[in-house]
Amino acid sequence: MIAIYKRELKAYFTSMQAYIYLALFVCITGVFFSVANIGYGYNDFASYVLSNFYYMIFIYAIAIPILTMRLFAEEKKHKTDQLLLTAPVSVWEIVLGKFLACATIFLIGLAIITVFPIIIAANGELPIANTLSGYIGMILFSFSMIAVGTLISALTEEPVIAVIVSAVFGILTLFSKLLVSLVPEGIVPTFVFCGIIIIAITVLFYFDTKKPLVSAVAFLAGCGITAGLYFWKKEWFMYGLTSSLNWLSLEKRYEEFLNGIVNLSSVVYLLSVTAICLFIATQVIEKRRWR
């Protein structure tokens, strides 16, 4: 894993990708810091910079997708993944090494922008607890988004497609609160939502196995589980859809940290999303390796 990590980290700096990313990251952060903290005199870096919606759009819909797009998609495009998959390392080590290299580039940028809260502390009163919780939340949320980008890169052979899909996912994640507010309550919308999920899973099974029977079994199993849930917990179908979607929202978990709340369940949730995405990416690459 160490060899993969060093190889990927070196590739970032060799291709100028890391320099461009870090320059943009520090520059954009500096602009928001100058406007909010220096221009308007606000002393809370987390609340007025890290939680700024336009700043988050830049980080999670532009910067991180550009970092993650090359992890596997570029390898597959240039056929260098065949050398990687025949190397004497496990697939899990390959995925984790690439993820850690990308996370390291992000953490370098985050370390550089710590100069801004230090400037505030040197010239005024910095809310240290809120700033620290904001940084913790940004690290955990960014790790989950990097893991999602790693998974997307593992699923496609085109870096451009990987960056577009990752950007769309980032935008939808940041707009999740608005999207959930548009979801109507009631049994019918809940059944429609469950139906969309079942159909999506069925299609994935079909494209993965190319076996209609397996897809049909997955579809019937989904319908059976939905029917069982309806008879077991009917009240959830009436009122629980929006609350469940809010609970699943990554953005809402991140928002807690930016408000100075370090919730253990949010920490576990964000780490779980990271682990699950990396696990699925490992399975995708493992299947490609055997093929």
C-alpha cells in the first residue's frame, strides 16, 4: 500500500494537478476570508468561510471531483491499470493507497489555510471550539466525498465522465436540504420512492450479471421487502420518508460541525460512508481484475 500511496502522491505533483488544485484552493479560501473576516470584521472563520454555500460548491463540486477523476478512470483509459492489477498487492491496498494520496493533497491544502484563523486569533478573538469542530467536520465530510469520487472513478473509463458525475453528486448533496423539502409526505410518494430504488438496483444487477433471472429475483425481493415494511411499520410510509432522507443527508451532518456540534453519530456516519464507498470500489476493481 505504501508503494501505491507514494506512486499516486508523486503523480499528483508530477502532473501539476496538485499545484493547480492547491493554488486554487488557497486563492478561493483567501478571497472568502478577505471578504467575510477582514472586510466585514467577522471573527468566526468556520461560520463565514467554511460554511459559505458558494465556497462549498467550489470545494465539493469542482475541486474534489478534479482530484478524484484520475484515480482509476485515467488508469483504465491509458490501459495502465493492467500493470497495476498484476502488481503483487491486494486490490484493497490499491484502493486505499490511491484514496490516502488524494486525501493527503486535500489535507495539505487544509493545513495551508490554517494561516487564516491564526491571523484572526493574532488580531482579535477567534472562537476556537467552533473553528476546530468546523475543521473536523470538513475533514470527515471531504473524506466521504473523496471516497465517493474514488468509487465513481472506479466505475468509468473516462476521467471527464468521472468529474461530471462527481460534480453532480456534490451539487445534489449540497442541495439535499432543499430537495428533501420538495418531497411530499404520504403513502403514494413513499411507494414511488421505493419503486425508483428497486428499479435502479434491478438495472444495476442486470448490467453487472447480464442475467435476467438474477435481476428478476432482485426486483421481486425488493418488492417483497417494501410490502413487508408497509405491513410492519405503516406509519413510516405516512410520515417517515422526509425524516429518513434528512437522516441520510451528508450535508446536514456536515452542518452540525460548522455550527460547533461534534456529534458522535455524525462522525460514525461520515466514516461509514467513506468505508462503504471504498469497499464497493474495491469490489468493482476486484471484479475487473479477475476478468
